[in-house]
Amino acid sequence: MVVAKEKMMSYEEIRQKRVEENKKRMEALNLPQLSTLLHTPSFKPSPRKQMKLRTVEKQLVVVRRSSRVANKPAPVYQEVLVDKVMIPRRVSKHRDLSNRVYASDEARAEALEKAEKLESGLDPHFPVFIKSMLQSHVTGGFWLGLPVHFCKTNLPKRDEVMTLVDEEGHEYPTIYLAKKTGLSGGWKGFAVAHRLVDGDAVVFQLLQRTTFKVYIIRVKGSEQS
């Protein structure tokens, strides 16, 4: 027992001696300080900065691309309430068509026969056509459709101002619509001025590209002094 105890004490002494030697070696290599540094944070967290909230104001700006107006003040736009734009409708007066007088077939045919006789005595070098008046020509819509073949052959291909010259030499400008092959604006003035009625036969003689000489054959019963 005494021998074992001596051996154990000798072992403890040897271990303690080794520990002391290792400690001296570590101190000689400055290892304890290095170990402390490794376990210590190398930086200190900086105090959190207080963030200031900035208010951003949005504004509409006109971008001027032209150098000519770059130095001029930008226009100011503001919301403006605008009333709805309305195109005024044309108010047409009611026409009293109850007093219309319609020509009989015999009277219409007689006026056409006289118109054809007048046509035969005109210069054949100038194109001619005859139009028997209807109510739509002289009272209702005042639209005068012309013979399509005559228009395609002799009249302008686009809208033009056609001048109607009556037997007394008075001129009446009218609007010729090429696509519709008819006389529109101005025809009413001519019809009213000459008191055209249903059944009258009108002879149109084309003297120039946009000029008609007009002869009127009155229907029987509507002759005027």
C-alpha cells in the first residue's frame, strides 16, 4: 500500500510538473492573450441612428424639350370643370304641305312634250337633258337628282359650284354633289324664285363645264304672266 501511494504521488507530481511547464510555454508564446482576443468581439455595435422621415412632395412638372422655350415659365395646370360641348341641332320649321297641288298625268306629259320640242331647236353641240319636276324637287326636300349617265359623261368628277342661268340671264349658284349626282344647296333658291311646281318640265343645257342654261316649260294650269 505504501509503495502504491508513493507511485501515485510520484504520478501527481509528474503531472503537476508537466502542467506547470505547459503553462510557462503558453505564457512564453503569448497564447493566453491571443485566446482572450479571439473570444472578445473586435467591434462595438454603434448606437442606432435615428432615422428622420422625409416628406416627399410630388408635383407635376412640364418637361420642355425645345431650347426655344426652355427659359420660359412652365404653364400651370389646374383642374377645371368644363361643360359638355353640345352641337346645337338645327330646328326646322314644320312645313305645311297640305296645300300641295299635284299635276295630272296628262298635264305632265304635255309639259314634257313641249320641253322636247324646245330641246330639238337648241344647238346640238351642247349636252341637254330634261327634268320633270316632282314635289320633292319643289316643295319638300328641295333635292334635284340629275340623270346619272349625263353626270358621269359631262359633269365634274368632284363636288363643284354649278351656275344656273335662267332665260332672263340671271345667275343662281348651286352645289353639285358628284357622288350623289344631284343639286343640293342653292337649288331651293332657284326653285322658289321661279315658282316651280309639280309637273313643270325644266330643260338643262350645259353651256360650260359648270354652267347650265335653264328653260322652264310650265305645266298646264300654272302659267304665270
